Amino acid sequence: MTLFLIGLASGILGGMGIGGGTVLIPGLVLFAGLSQHQAQGINLLFFLPVAAASLVVHIKNKMVDYKITGFAVLAGVPAAFAGAYFASVTEEGLLRKIFGVFLIITGIYEWLKK
């Protein structure tokens, strides 16, 4: 039931555009006993259908600027490969710390933005 609730919360946050990985990754590490690498890999797989569904909705609502999208894809794809490589060669303890700092910075940013 715990994993179901983690997935549900992650899906809701992902659908809202907040980022389900902020719940999914710590949930899988803390409650499912997965390594940081495994949890981040699962998050990437989880992200794909959520992103596809979100893209369909945004296209339907005419909320996609295709000029900006092209530039974002050109920068994002190589960055994703670089990030995946970096994560694969980084020690798990350091990867956890980097992810923790990322979550703190994201939380502070969201708190100050409101």
C-alpha cells in the first residue's frame, strides 16, 4: 500500500507540473529499500508517460510555443544524456547528497516564489 501511495502522490504532483520525482525518489529509497541509482532510473521511466500525457493536454490547449520547444529539445537531450552518465558514475552517497541539495534549493525557490 505504501508504494501505491507513493506512486499516487508522485503522479498527482507530476500531473500538476511540480515534479513527481520529489516524492517518488525519496519514497523508493526510504520505503522500498532501493538504491539511489535504481530510484532515479525508475523516476525516469515514470516520467515518460506523465510527460506524454501532459504534452497532449498542452498541445490541445494551445499552450506549446514550438519555437521555444525546439531550442529546449536541442539543449535538453544532450544535457539528459550527460546527466544520466554523471549519475551512473557517481557514488551513491554523493548522489544522495546532490539530490538532497537539489530538493532543498527547489523547496526554497518554490517557497520564495509564492
